[in-house]
Amino acid sequence: MRTKQFKSESKKLMDMMINSIYTHKEIFLRELISNASDALDKLYFKSLTDSNVGIAADEFQIEIVIDKEARTLKIIDNGCGMTEDELDKNLGTIAKSGSFNFKQENDKIDNVDIIGQFGVGFYSAFMVSDKVTVESLAYGEKEAFCWESEGAEGYTVSPCDKTGVGTTVTLHIKENTEDEKYDEFLDQYKISALVKKYSDYIRHPIKMAFTTKEPVPNDDKDAPTEYKDVTEIRTLNSMVPLWKKSKTELKDEDYNNFYKDKFYDYNDPARVIHYKTEGQATYDALLYIPKQPPFDYYTKEFEKGLQLYSKGVLIMNKCADLLPDYFSFVKGLVDSEDLSLNISREMLQHDSQLKLIAKTIEKKIKNELEKMLKDDREAYEAFFKAFGVQLKFGVYNDYGMHKDVLKDLLIFRTSKEKKYATLKEYVENMKEGQDTVYYACGETDEKIEMLPQTDAVKEKGYEILYLTENVDEFALMMLGEYDGKKFMNICDDKLELDSEDEKKALETENEANKAMLDLMKEAVGDKINAVRFTNKLKKHPVCITSEGGISLEMEKTLNSMPGAADNKVKAQLVLEINASHPIAEKLKTLFKDDSETLKKYSKLLYDEACLIGGAGVPDPVEHSNLVCELMTNGI
């Protein structure tokens, strides 16, 4: 027996790794199974050129053995094994990688995946065990050796009696503590679940004996039932990833069942994206566009991301860097040939391969959505009702950096038959000579229909986009224009529908009644910036419009946000009066004969304009008193 000490830097690295690198102790099983799979791959490769190996391809396997009484967990493989020197080199120096060296030496070999690296991953075993024993007989050798360690203080290497080529790793599981329940790693169902979670797609079978109790047959019905232990060997992993199969092998049912089982959805997905790339970044991707968002999608608790695999081994359950926020609803996975099994979350953030993969994924998702929009409009509209808000936030966020990616995916209901239209469709259907895309904001289509300005714009033959989500107007403002056509809120004071002659006549009317309009503005107070006559209303007497960049709907949205109470935003409002409505003449008469009553009328008209515009009455008590005074005194 030879006793050796780890180098001082190895001791520090082990301590750092156990306490920092791996936050989930269960990861140890993934690491040890990956190492066993590597050993099997190496011997399998050897068997292709060496007929003396004597193991058929279907005989390679990994076995897991649990002994609760002895508190041991064994991972056994019949792979290439390790010599005394290899045990010393690969397990005696943390981060020394036998698998890495093998891959370097055989870089041109196809169809041999070396997943793990003996070294850092192997030492994760010490997170759950107080002693680790590795017994190994290397292929072509006659003598087996045992490596044993109880932690950072050192290890021993000595001959042992192991028969059969391969390696047996025995973990002596720690006793439970107040904070940690290590017994779970001696439970056959827990171990089975961990294999399914992390190593389901290892190419070799992972087997484990399951012991269950069955009743012993007894003719005496009154006798108590006796049970016997029955042992059954089960294969825990499926071995062949669905995403590694050719699309021609798979049916819609295969994709749908995998999706519902893997991502816990009751519905089939709306779309499936399955592809493989080779070249700068080699990876398989299986992506799903859901029909409905999960219950927590629009909450802070929701965590976006795709599952990230390295050659069939799960290395991250939700890799957020693979999806932009505006496509955060996408579920699925990526299996990369180019990522190390031991890569950390911090390293991933700076990994050029991952960034390249993420860019390709973004294009694939966009292309699939465009295809759905073109080929299955009904399905796309259903998708947009579920996730359209996220796309519109994507246009607005990051100062509009992604607006060109998303603008053609946006759809809005319009005044034309209340159907959805893309911005491109709106522009293509524009009236000859029209240079503006008109839109209106409101809680519902019905309330937008009631806006006084709606009638005037529709009468001119212009289609109106109906914006009913809080983010809608912000998204359009960030777009600025589409195909050279600027966006215009029909409630903006800059809305121009008059001819030149009508404009001049209106200017004359406002100038002639300036004193009256100023008095009305004074009566309403600082709630508005101005009062003026307009020609844009047909049957309606008044309306509210806004000046500047903040509309009435934007004011409501911004002031409803958390923290807005101390810094409220105010739209610059204008009270506009229909110059052709009988109320205009009534106001002029009151200005001559009864200015105090005119002031009361001004407040009532402002309140009515706010009601019609969806803003609500600012002072309901004052409004009620004025109405009652009108009813009793006939003002």
C-alpha cells in the first residue's frame, strides 16, 4: 500500500469545489455516471480494432448498487478500467483529466463522445460521502488496484482482488445532520429519479436492482398476509435522446408526449422546432412554442431558460442566456458537442459558443413564428393572445434595440371588421394618399369605438389600430414609424383631418373666441392646457386630446406602476369643443350674458370629455353638485 498526500492547491480546490462550485449535492451522481460512461466508450472504441476485448457492444453497462445497512452506494462499469499509475494520476490530482487527454489524442475519431473528466467532477463524491473507494482493473492488465480516500488529507493506492475489467466506485454515505438528509442517496427511488433527471440519455444502460414486497400465496384466508422480497433489475435510462433521432423517425405524437412529460404541460405545443447544426457550433435543439403560458409566466417568480445538455448529460436545467426575454415563453433544450460538462454558470455567460447558439435559436424561433403567421393565421392569433404582450415588451425594452426583429410579428385588432392585422397589412391597405398609421387606445374595442375622434377618422376612410394593452402605445412609440409611415394617436391634438380651407376657418373661429376660451380654461384650472374649437368631431360635443409625447392612456399606465405615487406623470390635455355642435352657440351666449354659468358649463364639459375619453371624472362630488344645480335651476 502506498499512502500519498494531495498537493496543497488540490486541497484548497477540493474545499472550494465542494462548498462553492456545486450548489446541489445530487450532482455527484451525474459526474460519476458520466465518468463510467467515458470508460465504457473508451473500451468500446478499443473493441472496434481489437478483437481480444471480448465484450459485445450491447454488453457495456453501468450498474448501481445500494446497501442501506452498510450505507454504501456503488457505481460499477465494465469499461476500460485504470492502471495503478492512472489511478494515481487521474484521481490523485484534482482537475487532472484522463478523459480530456484521451479526447486530445483521438481528436479525429468520430462517434465517440467523452462526456466527463476525471478530476473535479469525480471529487463531487465527497459532498455526500466521508470515504470513497475506487477498485479498478484496466483492460490488458492482470492486477487490479484500489484507490481510497477520506477527503483532502490524502489517499492510498494498493493492489486488490477485483475480477473483471472495469471500475467500481464505492461511496460511504455520510450520516444525516440537522441540515442535510444524506439517507436520500440510499433510496432506490431517489437514485432512479436522479438518473432520469441528469443521465437519462447516456448511451449505455444504467441498471439497478429494485426490491419490492409481494404477498405470499396462502390458502388460509384467515391467516395474516405474509410478504416476500422480490428483486427486479431495471434499466433506469432511456439511452437514446429523442432530439438525437431523425425527424423522419418521429411523429407528432412523439414530440407532443415528450413535451408534456418533460415540461409539465397538459396541452400539446403550438409548434415544434427540431434541428441540428454543425460547424462553428455543433448542437441539437428541440424547442417548443406553448399554446398557453404557465400560471406564473407574468410574475417575478417565472424563470426563463432552456435545458442545456453536454453530449446527452444535463448540465443546467434553465440556461437563461439561450433565450432573449421576448421569447422567454419558449421551452425546450439544447445539446451541445462543444460545452464542457464542468462549465459553470459564470463561464457560460462569456462562452462564445453559447452566444452563437443563442443567436441561431433566436432566428429559428422568429422564422417559426413568421411561418405560423403566414400559414396558420388562426393558430398565430391564439398564440398572440397568450404571448403577444411579451413581444410588444420586447419592442419597447432595451431602448428599441430589438424592434426590427419583432415588428413584423405584431398584430392588432383594427376598425376594419374588428380583425387582427399586421403592420404590413395595415400599410398595404392604406387609403391612397394616406401617410399616417392611425391608432386609438382604450380598455376595450367597444370603448375605443365610443371615442369622439373614432367616428371622424373612420368617416375619412382611414383604418384604426385598436390598442387595448398597456404596453401597446409604448411599443408603437418606440417603433416610431413603419415603412416610412408615422404613427398617430387619434386623440393627439396634432390630428389633422381638415382641408386647408377648413383649417383657416377654424383658426379664425378660435381667434375670434379667444377671450371666451381663455375664461373656460381658467375655470377648469390646471387640469388642462387649453380650450379650443375643433372640426374633428361629428355628433359629439367635446373630446379630450393631448399635447406632447404623453397621451392620456400613457399617463394612466405610468402612474399605475409601483413607485409612481411620488413622481406622477401628467399628460398635457386640451379640451376641444365641436364648433358645429349647438353647445358652441350656447357657450358664446353665456360668455356674453352669464360668465359665471359659463364657468360651470366649462367644468361639466371637461368632466364629460374625460368620461368619454375613458379617464373618469376627476372630482365626482363637484360634478354631481353641478349636475344637480343644472337640473334644479336650469342653468
